[in-house]
Amino acid sequence: MYGTLHVDIFAQAAGIKMFHIPYQGGGPAVTAVLGGQMARTTSTVGSALIRATGANWSNS
């Protein structure tokens, strides 16, 4: 099992096996998916949107 409850539930419902592979954080993992280095990841919406759209939501 993956180790994160929502991912475990999804994998069981879909009838697939997923494996946890540690990564350097959510942002770099999304970047790796967008760059074709990984097939999929789970992430927060904010982390994924920033990388997918190039948005900069900083206060500076």
C-alpha cells in the first residue's frame, strides 16, 4: 500500500497497485511529472497549479 489513506482508497477502488517513492517535496514531484520524469504523483492543488500555470502568488 502507498501509505496515504486517500491514495490507498483510490488504488483499491481502481483495482491498481501504486508504490510510494520518496521525492524531494510536492513541488519538485509535480515538476518531474510535467517534465516526463515520472508518470504521476499526488499533490496539493496549490502546488500543482503554480507549476502547471507558471503563476507566482508571492507577496513580493
